[in-house]
Amino acid sequence: MNEWLRKITEAVSNFWKNSSVIKKVILFGVLAVIIFAIVLTTRVSSKPTGVRLFNSQVTDEQSRNQILDRISQENISAHITDDGYIIVPDEKTAVRLRDTLVSENLVPSYIDPFAGFYNRSWNTTDAEQRVKLKNAITRTVKNHLEAIADIVSADVAIVSPEPTTFFEDQKPVSASIVLKLTPNSDLATNRRRIQGVQKIILSAVEGLKEENLVISDMEGNVLNDFDGMADFDRLSLIEKQQKLKRKTEAEKKAEVLSALQKLASADRIRDLNINVDFDMSEKSVESTEYSPIVIKKDNPDTPYDDSEYRDTLPISQQTVTKEWQGTGYNPEGPAGVEGQTPPVYSDMSNVIGKSTETGVTQNNVINTTHTTEKVAPQTGRVTVSLNVDGRWRLLLDPKTHRYVVDEETGALKREFIPVSDEDLAQYKSLVENAVGFKKDRGDSVFVGRIAIDRDEEHRAFDEAYFKKLQARKTTVMVLAAVAVVLVGFILFRIISKELERRRRLREEELLRQQQAEREKALWEARDDANMQVTMSVEESRRAELQENAINMAKEHPEDVAMLIRTWLMEE
């Protein structure tokens, strides 16, 4: 081995010494290409066969399984690395899967599915980076909007102009949002919710202003046109007022029916109408209350009230003194004209004598309390009207205690009893209490009488009554028939048994007679020596016993008589 290495080393050394410079350069180039090819082959062979779906690890096992199940539904192969990354075949597939998973809300909250948009390589241009950023913002806004209740889907289009050198030439950022709402959504008419959606979009898109944002529904109606919604808001306010009015009237109607059902059934209360006037304006009421100023509070330890109160307290005081003197005032001109009128105080120089006027100006403070109260919409006048039906009473026959039947019509006779004045007054009192009657508010309650046509009800009741009566008669007849059959069967059984007993007794008596005659004939034949008598074993035994009894009676008559007496006494 060493010899082989030595020979190779000598051969290489001799080749290098005998080679020219050109050969040496070519040799170095070939070696470099070979090394580069080896390194490239090694890198390619060691490079993974896929790309990461997210730039973050999916640590939640449940979320990871949901993502893998959704990927398998697309017939795409994916696997999990040891450190928790999801690997898919290529970047195009990864982008498509990220869009699908985001739309179906399968991406865990701790993962940013668009994190790759923020990664900038050395060959990424500014335009490409702006496109990636715009796509990321678009997707984020879309996810935020679709997370709101009543929004099925959202189409987001954001226009971000290229930055310019001069600010005056810079075009504004604009956005257009098309929302698909649920059928029963009120978002299109709810100003507060639309403003919330608008704030979400304005906060997510940098540089976007309210005037450059258009939010519309699938029918093309602009939702964020708040100026155009002013009239709708007024109509909506009127609708809300009407809804409040109907709700209040329905509540009061339920209260009235609940109160009246204590005395009358629901079907007797008819033509119930309740009207409630509403003052829907909101008012602010200001009031000022004047109260005495407490100088000294009462001492509770003293038996008398030593508190001091004053209506006012002086806060400043000024004394003013005015003096005047003169030789007097001589009226000029005829009486009753201007010349006879004394001059004003400022022109008192001609008045004779001297005068001094002293005045005190004092500023006082008053203890006041200002109260401002906001009065909400209030219930106004309440008007109630209703009619109460009377009662129908069935007539009873005093003898049979049954309902009286009209012979002409075949229907049950009834008597109508109208509502009495006392009942009307009681009904009115119950209604007033139920609606919160206030006379000073102008409330009015009317309760009247009415006689409702109840022929159909009476006809149905009569039919049911007669059917019930007929069913009762049929039942009685069936029971009577069953009873007759049962009694007949019992009598038949009794008579049959009696007849059978009598027939059996007759047969037994006939047999006894026949047997007696036979035995008599046998005895007679037995005494006759010329006749041969053939008797059965039983007859022979009976004949023997009879013969023994006769012999015993002949030989011991006293014992036989005693035995007979004993039998008779026992019986």
C-alpha cells in the first residue's frame, strides 16, 4: 500500500514538473469545476423536497390535525417536521393553501399566515415589496371584516399609488369594500355598526381617509353615505317611536285582559282598543332653588334650637355721600311750562342753602341650587274602550232537573243575562288600575255592554249535549239488554237443574220400584221349589242379609226393637 502511494506521488510530481504553465492552468480549472459540481450535487441532494406552509411552528395538535385534514381534502401531500413545521410540495401550493385556510378560519391565532410577505431577500425590488405589503393588508382587512357577525364575505380592493417626489403630486390612497351580508342583517341600516366597520378599515390601511373609502353591499348600495342616511335616520326614529307605541299598547292590553279575566272569560271581552299618546321629544328642565344660609348649626346637646339662618349675606358694602349748595332757584316762564320745572340734580347750583345726601350700596349673596334635568320621552294620554258580553243561562225543568228543550226548534232554551251596572263599574275600576289611570293627564276609560251572536256556539253545544244524551240512552239500553239476557240465562240454568233433578228422582224411584218388584218376584220364585232362580252376586248378598235380619228379628226381637229406637232417637 505504501509502495503504491509512493509511486502515485512520484508520478504526480513528475507530471507537474514536466507540465507547462498552460497545462497547469487547465488542470486547476478542471479541478475547480469538479469541486463545484460535487458541492452543487451535495447541496441539491440535501435540499428538502418541499417548502414550509407557515414560517411559524404549529404547536397545537388539534389545529395541526385540522390543517392536515383540510390539505388532504385537496389531494395534496404534506407532512410535519420534527420541530413542528408543516411542509407542502412547492411555494405555489403553499400560497393557495394559505388563502384557503385563512378563509375557513383554520389558521391558529398565534400564527401570521402572511409573515412571508415581510421577508425581503437581496433581489426583492421596492415595487415587489409594496405589492406584498398591500396583499398582506388586503388579506388582513378581509379577515377582520369577515370575523364580524352578519358579514358572510368581504371583497377588498386597495389602491396605493406610487410615492412621488413632491407632496402636491401624491395621489391619495383609496379603497373599495363590497360586503355580502346575511339575509336578516341590520348592518346596512345601522349607522353605529357601519361606522365601526369604517373605523376598522381606516385603522388598518395607512394613509386612507374617510372620503376615499367606499363601502357597499352586493346590490351596489353605498353603506357609508352618512349624509344620505340622515333622512333614513329620521324615518328610523319615527319607526322606533311607532314600535315603542305599539309595544306599550300591547303590554297595557295584556294587563287589562289579565285583570278582567278574574271576573269574565276572555271570549266575553270584545272590541278592546287602547291608544297611548307619547311625548317623544327630549327636554332639559332647569330649576333654581333658594335656601337659607346656615350661619350656625343646631347643637344637639342643648334642649333648644340655637341654629342661625340668614336669607342673604353681605359680600361688599359702599357708602356714597353727595353735597350741594346755592343761592336758590327762581322759576322762569309761565306756569306749567318748562321754565317752571325744577332742574335735575346735576343742575342745582342756583338752589339756596346746603344739602348732604348719603347712600349705602351693599352686595349680598343668596344660597341657590341650580338643577338641570333631562326629561326623556314620556307616556301621555291613555284612552281605553271595550265591550263586555253578557251571560247565557240554560233553563232547567224544576221537576226533572233537566235542560228544557224548545219543542219548535228542538234546541235547548236559554236566557240572556246582560252585564249589570255594578259589574260595569267594577270592570272600569279594574281597567283603570291596570293602565295606571290619571285624570289630570286626560285619561279616559269606557266599558260598554254588548250582546254577541253565539248561535253557532249554542248549536255546537246542543249537538254535543244531544249526542251525549243519546249515547247515555244507548248505553242504558245495552246494559238493560245485557241484564235481561243474564237474568234469562240464570233462570234457564236454575229451571234446567230443577228439571234434571226431578227427572233423576223419577228415574231413581222407578228403578227402586222395578228392583222391589224384581226382588219380590225372586223371593216368590225362591220359595217355589219347582223354579230355578238365578240371581246376581249383589242380589244374592242382599237376599242373604235380608234373611239374616229376619232370622235375627225372630230370635232376638227385643234387641232389634232397641236398635230401631236408637236409630230413631239419633235422627
